[in-house]
Amino acid sequence: MNTTTVFSRVKTDFFAIFVPGAYVFSIILFVYLAITHEDANISISHRIESVFDELKDYWPLTLIIFIICYLIGILIRSFRVSIADELCKKIFSRFTRFKKGKWNITFYKSSFPYPAILEKLIQHLTESKLVKRIKLPDEEYLDSAYQFWKLSICSELPDVFSYTQTLESTVRLFAGMFWAGLLGIIGSIVILVARLSWWKLDLLLFSISLIISTIFGMNIRRVRGREVSYVFIAYLVLQKKK
């Protein structure tokens, strides 16, 4: 079990870094191709063919590009998830009335680590007679308590903690793709200004970037809420065992 969990976490970590980095690199490449040629009527296909010709002649560039994509992904990963979390709350909380289920609404009622979600979990578990009624710390101390829960799980239940790390990597993937989508929208605007004749490509990039930022942005709180819920329930199980 532990080997499988570790492998899945490494795989998730890699994609959480590389995929957003590769997408942002492709946007940067298109922006570069759009602004670095004097001929305003040159086609995008001709510019892309020239890039592939360069790669054929200097194939080690492929490895360098791979490394650059990974480094860009690490840079995006360094952005605080809480910034994307709160930004998505402001953007998407107004659409909660279109979502079915009370949990989807609860995700937007509080900030990380979501005391509204934790209170609902306590209610469900106590009414099911699985745990005794407990009181959460005050909201200003809840983040410190959450870190304590994670460290307690790490010291007592390493396999469970490894799975929480996988959930955290998934959250970072969603946050990274949200930022990548926003950067793609900005890049498509730059391309439109620099090269109006590429409007078809620009429309495609803008649409894809908008879809990416919307889909991943709308679900950041859901996957992060799942992580918080799992950590909290694991801590309750740990306390019950003691």
C-alpha cells in the first residue's frame, strides 16, 4: 500500500509541476513568435515550422525545453494556494446557486481551513454516533491547529499522511492550472495586439485558457475541502484510537 501511495504521489507531483509549466511555456512561445517577426502577414504555420526545423537540427533543445517547462511549473507552484483559493472564491462564489448539494455551497462559506466544512463534518459524525461532540478552535487559531493535526497524523499514521500529501499535490495541480489558464488569457491578448492576422489561433488559445481557468478554478475549493476533510477525520480517528 505504501509503495503504491508513494508512486502515485510522485506521479501527481510531476504532473502538478510539469503540465502547468508546459502550457505556460507554449503560451510564451506563441507570444515570442508573434512579436519577433517584422512581416505582419507571415502565417503561424510558417513560424511553427521554423521552430520544428530548429529542433530537428539541434535535438538537445528538446531536453532543454523539457527542463524549462519543469522550472516554469516549479515557479507557478511557488505561488501560494491561498491566493488562488480566495480569488476563486470571489469569482465563482456567485455561481453557487447553480450548484446542487449543500456541500458545494458550504465550500464558499469560510476561508481555509474551512471551519464551515469542519462544523458540518462534526455534526454528521456526532449524529451518526461515530465520535463525541468536539469544539473547534477559534477561527484565528484554526490554521495552526490544522498544521498540528497533520503533524500528529505524520508521526502516528505515516501511510495516511502519505495519502494526505497526494491530496495536497492534487490541490496544487488545480491551482497551477488555474494560474496557467489566467496567464494564457493574458498571452492571447498580447498575441492579438501584436499579430492581428493570427486571430484564429488567438481565439483558440483564449477559449482554451478560459476553459482551463474556469474548470480548475471552480473546483479548487472542492479538492482542497476534500483534503481538509480527510486530515480532520484522520485526526479524529487517531484520537479515538488513543
